[in-house]
Amino acid sequence: MNENTERLLGLIQKFQAEDLSLDDAIELRRLSAEFTNICGEAVEQKMDQFYKTK
């Protein structure tokens, strides 16, 4: 995950400064989706914990 996070941040910075190649744009989209899924799972776990304690 750490390597993917660094790659994602690098592509975001590159995207802000210049046009991306098609390969970079595809990789940015893939890594963004992966990050979104991981964050979504973490939120779901926290919500489950929250509602189980109530």
C-alpha cells in the first residue's frame, strides 16, 4: 500500500503540473480507485464499530 500511495501522490503532483500520458492517466485512475476502496472499507469498519457500541 505504501508504494502505491507514493505512486499515487507522484501522479497527482504530475497531473497538477503537466498533462499526463495515457498510461499515467490510466495508472492514476486505477490507484485512485484502489485508494477509494481501501478508505471506504475503513469507514465501513469504523461505522460498524460505532453502531455496535450503541
